Amino acid sequence: MLPGRLCLVPLLLALGVGSGGGSGDGGDSRRRRLLAAKVNKHKPWIETSYHGVITENNDTVILDPPLVALDKDAPVPFAGEICAFKIHGQELPFEAVVLNKTSGEGRLRAKSPIDCELQKEYTFIIQAYDCGVGPREAAWKKSHKAVVHIQVKDVNEFAPTFKEPAYKAIVTEGKIYDSILQVEAIDEDCSPQYSQICNYEIVTTDVPFAIDRNGNIRNTEKLSYDKQRQYEILVTAYDCGQKPAAQDTLVQVDVKPVCKPGWQDWTKRIEYQPGSGSMPLFPSIHLETCDGAVSSLQVTAELQTNYIGKGCDRETYSEKSLQKLCGASSGIIDLLPSPSAATNWTAGLLVDSSEMIFKFDGRQGAKIPDGIVPKNLTDQFTITMWMKHGPSPGVRAEKETILCNSDKTEMNRHHYALYVHNCRLVFLLRKDFDQADTFRPAEFHWKLDQICDKEWHYYVINVEFPVVTLYMDGATYEPYLVTNDWPIHPSHIAMQLTVGACWQGGEVAKPRFAQFFHGSLASLTIRPGKMESQKVISCLQACKEGLDINSLESLGRGIKYHFNPSQSILVMEGDDIGNINQALQKVSYINSRQFPTAGVRRLRLSSKVQCFGEDVCISIPDVDAYIMVLQAIEPQITLQGTERFWRPAAQFESARGVTLFPDIKIVSTFAKSEAPGDMRATGTAPKSAVLEEMLHNLDFCDILVLGGDLDPRQECLELNHSELHQRHLDATNSTAGYSIYGVGSMSRYEQVLHHLRYRNWHPTSLETRRFRIKCSELNGRYTSNEFNLEVSVLHEVRVSDKEHVNHLIVQPPFLQSVHHPETRSSIQRNSVVPSIATVVIIISVCMLVFVVAMGVYRVRIAHQHFIQEAEAAKEAEMDWDDSALTITVNPMEKHEGPGHGEDETDGEEEEEAEEAGSSSSSGSDDSEEEEEEGMGRVRHGQSGTSSQSPERSTWNTAGVTNIWK
């Protein structure tokens, strides 16, 4: 206690504080307040800092030093008393209370349970307040601010828990491991004493394993695969307060035989379903190093497709279609086209029809007809080809000519040529004389290993004289040797362009081929006047199948990878085996073709290992697997539309002509069988396959003329070029038909075919024209049905009374000719007819009425069929008699197999009716009346009794059976 407090008491007594003097209680109160105000001159005093400890889940805080506030104004009431302690801070779980106002003692306590796991320490500010001058908190004075630091004492309330519910390890028999695996437990208590794990213990007895304080499990003896292949042990953990784990963890140790380094968990046969996109090849593969010390690893995955097509699976469209797909410039000339009537110079060559590959065995050559390639190629042109070539036979290799343009006769000069010599590709270009008679570059040599590796490669020679550049498989190569030569003297000797050999027309007794090529060629083209771009070249040689990596972003750090241009080889390198395993599991195979080439693709995985220092590195055997590309669903391309129709001759002569295929539809379907699971669920027998429609491209449609070629003097097939260009298609026209080509959707081909027209300037001599359409996908790999169309001409026939007789209304020689349909009066006037004849007349009249009614009915039915089906029967010539009645025969009668016998029966009945009609005038009159009634709709207002003009025009179709005969 401060000595100042004792000195204040005599002073206050001397001033009369606390004595009974004064004038009343009110005056004493005022005097005491004034005196107290005068004496509350000091602030309370507390320590500057406090340190406290509180046990979690308790409310008592033990402070050091104790919480006591002193005031120099003591023992003055209020001024020398401590009324409150206040804590400064937001949402603090503590409060300070005053235990004794006079002594200033206080206590700090928790307002709510304290959790050490939520917060281990608290720091805040506290101040003491005196009572001021009265009980109403007036003129309180506060002490300085003191810092309070409280630490929460932990209670061991949580038990250790393992991070994993179970652990698994694989060990090799016959080895002692320092650590097989490590288990780890954690404790949620906040203090180091209770949150740290101080010990692990194996609960399972009689097992050859031990565990240290860090959780590392080791085997105490060598394990045997034959004795026991798997061990299961229980492990518990203790924190430093010796509280055991709430639940033991299971550790499974598998024993495997003696280790052999190599790749594990891969499949030899990998099936690829067309259209499935990118498919992982090794989803579970990992490398077993047998504890070898590996510092780095290089893995090479190689997809071997050199026996598929031209080195890999590429689009098998024609070269023109591929050029158009890749955006190549127009004007390409195909020097090795498919053999046809127009391109017959390749007919004698050995051909692999599936890929349009021409094989040359050293005895064959082909002459390119004159006019196919212009004589002057200008200073810019491009030569492209696919070539597969091996080492030349014989000790002294001769030139093997791929392409040669030489003198046809008299001399043996080579104007330009492309050939192979000693595994070197040589391009010869001899320019003609011009104003400058100087040496010029003439031979360009390239030495490449790929020329004789017996593999397919794509070559492009871009000429921009005097610079010649070679592209092989998309990579650029400059010639290693360029030799100069004099220009060729001009002459009038014709030149011969050949493929597979060079034509030797002079300096020999008999012109012949020489310098034959040994190997395979495909897609040999030349484009005069233009060079090809790098982008188009890359597109033309690109493979549609290859290796890929799923999610490059997820590759582990430190992984380096590299693809070759065709993506058939992938090299990966890294120093972490785990990252290499994960990266290799993302390697996939992809084939972007809708209809890929089915078959086997060999796959090889080779590894190179580097070890630390001079350690002996492990040897990892190669992985040999294969990808089986399954057969794609084969589409069934169907052409549908009207197969037969008639048009007036005037339409054939018009400028627009006749549209041949206005309603043709191209549909592609595939058969989808019912899933086995569905059949088991229903318990029924397998149903027939369901046809489902599929979409794909077409590459050509041929329209052939049947029954003889077109006569260009009077008929043709026409198609607006704008219809083709808008849909990125091309076409060729000849007297044999029309060919539309180019890679496009089926709807594009439909739209173009809808605009194909046929014109004929002299249709009078034409009865019918027949056409046939056949479409293809992938250069004939899938073809449609043959859709046949027959177009007939409706002729306008002029007939006269003298040339034609209508047998239906001819008058019998012994009866009077009657011009009015008055049958009853006619019979009465002819009473000379015997009674038997009367019976015959009645029967004949009935039969004739029946035949006419049947004819009218058949005309109506045939007319309805024409409107609904747009089909009609063949035309038939009919004889007409203008003297009495004009009958127009309907040309739209539909002939069907089952109804043919009915037509013959009707013909027999008609013959009987004609015989009966010739014996009675009444029968003739009745038939005349029935004909007028049934055919009045087509007589255009003409009556049987009206006078007729000498000639009358009616429509007549040739070849239709006349039901009126």
C-alpha cells in the first residue's frame, strides 16, 4: 500500500471531512462532494503487462502478477476506490470483474468455454477505472493501458488418427528392406505434447515386421513368395500423452517373385473402334526398375504403319479431290490417273486398285498422249508424287526414270526429267536457247536416305527457275549439287512425255523405252505455271492416324517430348520414373478417318536408362504390341427418285431442256443389329437388323448415257457452272455422259443433280433416252446402287382420214350407215335381219358396252397413277378414223407383271367385240353412243356426228398396248 494514503487521512480530518459539523445533512453532502472533487486528483494505477494461463474448457484465468489497481486518492470515498476494469477488443471471450473496490483487487475470467484447437493465445488491452466523485459514474478516471497476454492450456481430448484407412506395399522376396512403407497418424490437439505422435506399434503378433517411431515399417527377415504371398498387419499410434489411436490401420504387404526390370500392366492387343476418337494405349503401364538407381529415362513409342497404304492411313480420294480439299491451285494434271476410256495410257501398268498405286518392275513405261501436258512449262511449275523405292539392283546402278520428256524421233535429247540414280534424286531441266547463250543450271541433285529405304514418302519439286526446291514429307531440302549445261538448240522435233521409263527416239535402230524405274508410284502430277505452298504440301502428305497425348497440360514437370512430322514416333524423356509413367499413360492412338483402313498397326516401346555415377544400369526389354483397327461400318448408298417420265417434245427443244433428276435423293444407311442385352431382356429371338441413316461425303457421281453416246449435233447434257462452284465441285462432260467430282456432302451432290438438264434439238426421231447414275465415296471404295432413268418423248402425231381407219366404228357392208345415235329406230328400219342375227346383235352390243366401260375405267385409273407416281407405260401407235370419232389413248397406263395376263384377256374380248360389231348396224350405233359418252372429256368438244377436219393433232406414245384394237 502506498504511504500517500495514510497521509491523506489527517488532512481530510483537518478539513472537517467526515465530522458532524455543518448546517444540516444537505450542506454536508455538498461539502463532501466539493471536497471529493478537490481530492480526486490521481488516476488509478495498474501494472503495464500481465501474463495469464487458462485451461481449455475452464473459465478461470491465472494472471501473473495478480490483477490489482491502486489509487493515490485513497482512502477518500469514490476517488480512492476502484469501480471497474474494462477490456478493449472485439468479441473477446473474457471479462474482468472487481472483487474489492477499496483494495482494488480484480479477477479475469472467460465468458464462454475456451477451445485451444480454435485459438491458442489471446492478447488484449485492459484499464482500471476509479469511482470518480459519486456512485453515478461521474468524473471517473482511468488508468494507463496494460497489455494482457493469455495462453490457452491444452487438454489431451483427441486421439491420433491415421491419414489413410489402409496401406499397401509390394516387396520382392529374398530382400531385407530398411523401409517398406511409412504410415502416418495425426492428432488434432493444439499443444505439442498432445498433438505429436511419439510412438507407433504393430498390434498383430508373430509377423516378420517392425516399425520405428516415425512409422517406417521394415521386414525383420527375408520373405518368401512360396511361403506366404501376402501379409496383413494392424498398426496403432500413440501421442506424447500416451493416448492410443482411435482406430488401428491395416497394412497389406504383397510379396512378389524376384524382380525383372521392365514395363508392367500393358496389353499386347489393343482394339480401336473407328470413330472413337483418341484412345489411350497404355492406361495402366508403369516401369519396374527392381530398385535400380535410375537417374534419367528416355522412352520412344513408335507406330509402324509403313505397310498401310502409302506409309500410313491417308484419305483415299482421287488426287484431284485431295488437291481441292487442301486448297491447292487449279490446273493440276494427273499423269497416273485411273485407267478409263479418256485416260487409257495407264491401262497396261500394274495397279493396286485399292489405293491407285502403280508398280513398276523395270519393264514397263507409259506414254502420255500429246496435249495432256503443255510443251512449255514456263519458269514456274510443280511436280508432286508418292514414291516407294529401294536400292537399285546390280553393282552398277543405272538411271531409273520417273518422268521424262525427250525427243520423239531423230534425236535423243532430254528436255526435262526426274529420275533416281545411286539413291540420289535428280531433276533435269534443259532450257531452250533465248537471247542469252550461256551456261545455266540444268541438273539438281539430292542425296537422302529415304530415297532407298523402301518406304513411302511424299515428294514435291517446286521450280522457280533457276531455283528448284524439294519438299519430302513436308520438310524442305536444298540440292547438294547443281550442275550447269548449255541450252538446247531449237528444233521442230516433237517431244514425248513418259512415265516409268524414258523414250529413246533417236540414235537407235528402233525407238524404244530405256532407263526403267523399279518401285511404286502414286499421285504423280504436274502443275504448269504455278508453285505449291508449304501449307498445301503439308496437307497433302498428312497422315490421318498417329500417336497423340491426352491433356498436355497435365504432364508432370520435367517431362520433355517430341513428335516426328507424321506423329508416328513419340520420344519422351525425364528423370522421375513416376512422372514418366503418368505421361506414358496419356499416350493415345487416333484415326480421324470416318472409314479407316482396317487391320493391324504394330506398336513398339523402347527405353534407354541412365544411372548415377558408374553404377551398372538395368536393361529394359522393348514392348511389342499392336493396334487392331476394326472394320468400319460399311455404308449402303442408295439413289432414289422417279425412274420413268414423259415430256412433250417442245420441252426437249427449249433453251432450258428437260430436268432429269428433279426429285433424286441420296441416302446412306448402315445395318445396326439389336444389342444382345436387349434380346436377353425381352426373351425374344434376334430381330432383323435396323437400318440407321448416316452422313458422310461423296467424291464423284457419274451420269452415263445408255443405248449409245450422245450426238453433239442435236443433243447434250447441261449443268450451270455456278451450281458447281457454289458447292466446290467440278465436272467433266462428254458424249458418254457427265461426271461430277469433288469431295462434298451428299446434300451438295443432290442439289447439283437437281439442276442437270437434257436437251435435244430434233426430238422427232427420239422415242426414249436412258441414263444411269452411280455415286462413290473414297474413290470407289463404297458405291451406290445403279439408278436408271428412262425419259420418253410425247410426240404430236398428225393423221388423215384416208390413211387410218377406226375399227371400232367401221360400218358393216350390209348395214346402212347411221350418223346419229338412234339405235332403236335403226333396228326397226332394218327388218330384213333374221332372228338369229338379232340375237347376235344384242350380244355384241352388250359386249361392246362392257369393253368400252372397261376402257374408260382403265383410262381413269391410269390417269390417277400418273398424278400420284409420275409413272406411265410405253407408247403405242394407234389408228384413227376421223370420219366419225376421235379417240385419245391415255399414255400413262402402268404395266405390271401380275396384270399382263389381264391385258391379254381384254385384248381377246376386244377382238370378239369387233367381230360382233361388224355384223350389226345397231351394235355399231351403240358403240358409237358409248364412246361419245365415255370419251367426251378428251374430245375437246367434238361430237361423233359433227364434220371432222381432214387432219387432227393428238398426243400419242409409242409402245403402249392399244386396248381399243
